[in-house]
Amino acid sequence: MNNDIRKLLESVSEGRVSVDDALVKLKAKPFEDIGYAKVDMHRKLRQGTAEVIYGAGKTPGQMIGIIDAMLRSGQSPILITRLEEDAADAVKKVHPLTYDKIARCGVIGELPAPDGIGKIVIATGGTSDIPVAEEAALTASVLGNEVVRLYDVGVAGLHRTLAHLDDLMSASVIIAIAGMEGALASVIGGLADCPVIAVPTSVGYGASFNGLSALLSMLNSCASGVSVVNIDNGFGAGYLANMINHMNLKKEN
């Protein structure tokens, strides 16, 4: 059962919330139709994580309208991914947005204190992979995780990877981000005793086919425990890592 629902029911059981007040919260409409978007208000109840705004293709006005609806329902913090700087500037005029230029993400509200079972380690093959890594890192942080960054530790200089064995071995989940031939995921997958989420990036020369070569390499990894998300999908990796890092909450409930 979702942790929020459990807390609500426990509050009713302990007399801190009345049955009628609890019914009001549970009966609240599952989404708000604002014309151009149907904002999901029950996603956190269903999945434990509130809706995230995908900024690409949306106008600043549309994003502001969605943010307004989310704030009315008490959702915070709010994460906006694939947000361009000019659109972020427009949103800032209405809402107190913190913008990360490298990750191309914006956050409204305070980041929660980490409450996962351990650390999420994010490793990149090279410096050029950092924008995707920062999208993953910010996503994981917004969702309440402690993040450790290991950047530019690719297999072209394997000693750089091996120098961080303590961090890799102490992680509860690792996100391995690489372009080119994408070998980093297999190397880390062969060293670590936790799940590894591989993220291929579109970094590389012509035959890398904008990340397709790295994607296929990661999908064909011989290392057990490696799963793969789509090309440049830092958000998807950060979200999945968060779910793995919070499995104890589900077990307790």
C-alpha cells in the first residue's frame, strides 16, 4: 500500500485525523482538467511520487498553469525536466524556480531530506556525459535520495574507475552513463553487488549513431544485474534508481 495512504490511515487510527477529513482527502478528484492538460493529482497516492513536468514542447504559460494546479493540490517540490533557459526565466517571473542550466531542469520548492536505504552513485564515462548525469542526479535528489557523483571515470582510463571502488561497493544502486561504445556499464556491472542502471548517451563520433551503438552495447552486456533506459534518459534512470533505493518503505508497508 502506498506510504501516504498508510500514514493517513494511521492518523485516523490514532485520532489525529477524523474519518470525514480522511474521506475528503481520498475522494479528491484524481486529476484537474485545465484545458490543454489533465494534471494527475493522485499519482503520488498511486506510485509514491508526484507528477513531473516534461518541459520540452510546452510554452511557459502552459507550464505555469500546470504548476498552479499542482501547487493547489499541495504538491511540492515540483520538478520540470528538459526546460530551456528562456522558458525558465519566464516561469521565474511567476514562481520561485531554481534552474539548473547543465541538467536543463527546474525545481520549485525545497529538496527533501534523503530517506532512502543508501546512496545512489552516478558515474559517467566522460565529461561530455555530465548533462545527462545531472538530470539523473537532480531527479534523484528531488525524490529524496543521497547522490554521489563520479564523473569522467570511463574505461579509456580504467584506473579512474578502480580508484572509486569504495563508492561503487557501498552504493545501493548505480547509474552508469556513457556514450561512445558504452562499455562503462559492463565494467561497473562486473564489479558492483547492486543493481546497475545503464544510460546510453548520444555522445560520440559518426558510427556511434547518436547513442545507438552505446544502447546496443549496454543491452548486450554480459554483466548480470544491468538494466538499460533510453538514450539520454537521465530522468528515467534517476526515477528508477529512486524506486530501488526506497524499496524498504514498500516492504515496511
